[in-house]
Amino acid sequence: MFCRNCGGHLDEGDRFCKKCGAPSTAAGRCCPNCGLPLPPGCTICPRCNSQVGDGQGMPFFPPQKSRLIAGLLAIFVGSLGIHNFYLGYNDRGLLQILLTTVGSIFTCGLSAGAVAIWALVEGIMLLTGNIAVDANGIPLKD
């Protein structure tokens, strides 16, 4: 919960804001990302553009990704990093694409083989449950 006066973080049970001293009754619906007070029905924060609800007062929770889809993507097209893009690990996915394409030119294809083994291991880890969350920390669904 955030202070409606200054946007400072309020812990559960705080009677006053530690940052500005405003009473906690000034707290209301605020952006969980930046603390900006939000008007009723707001779905996107005007300050940080993060999604904050569904417009009917319900908080927004991103959908869960499938463990099976991520694992199969890793096994079949893993050297292109598609499974990492699916899970939200964009930097890792980009690294896999670059190592497979550009790296193969300089290593006569050895880097593509290494990335394929890397992706196969990630696919097995996904299917066995050793990788259990996506990049946002949301648990993968079975």
C-alpha cells in the first residue's frame, strides 16, 4: 500500500506515512509499481504505464505460461531461444539467437551446437519442473 500524499510505501498497520507523516487514511488505490494514486477504474498507470487492473477494481495478474509449451519449444527450436522469449527471458533468448547465427560464422557451427545442447538441457529442466517460474516470477502451469 502506498501513501496517497507522497507515494511512499506503507506497511500493513502503519498509522502514518514514514516519508511525509500523512495519516494512513490518505492511502488508497495506488500503482504497485511506482506508488502513484490512481482514480477509480484506471487500468494503466499514467506515470509508469504498467497495467494495474482490469477496470473493475480487480488487480491485474499476468497469465501463467505453460511448462509443456516452454519445454517443447526448448527441445525443438531451442537454439533460436524461442522458449526464453516465451518465458520473458529476452536477453537470454537474444544471446541464443546471436550465438546460433552470428557465432556460427566465426566458429564454423560449433557455437550453434553448444546452444542446441544448452537449449536441450533447459527443455529437460522445464519438463521435469526444475525451472518453475517465468521471468516475472509467476509459476508455470502444468
